[in-house]
Amino acid sequence: MKTEFDNLRLNDNHSYDTDINTDKQVVKIYCRDELIAKMIKHKKSIRYFGVDGYQRFLTDQ
């Protein structure tokens, strides 16, 4: 999911928001104000989440 997450984040058609709070970081990716993916980094743990059908937002690379 990491490479897919980077694909979504680096897409010019999408926007993303980062929230850092002490030892926790949350990155949310939006497509037209709709949340499509989220990454949560807490200490040494990284978890990726995507909405159902997030693959349709991926670009060919």
C-alpha cells in the first residue's frame, strides 16, 4: 500500500493534509473534498487505509 499511497499523494489532481501531534502523524488524501486514503504513523508503526475502490484514483506509472 505504501507505493499506492505515494501514487495517490503525488497526483496533482489530489490534495493532502498532514497533522502532526507529538509522536503521531496523520496524512489524509482527498479527491474533490472526498477522503480517499489515510496514513497513520505512531512511533514506529505505520498503517495505511484506503476507501473501497481507491484503485480507480491511481495513476499509471
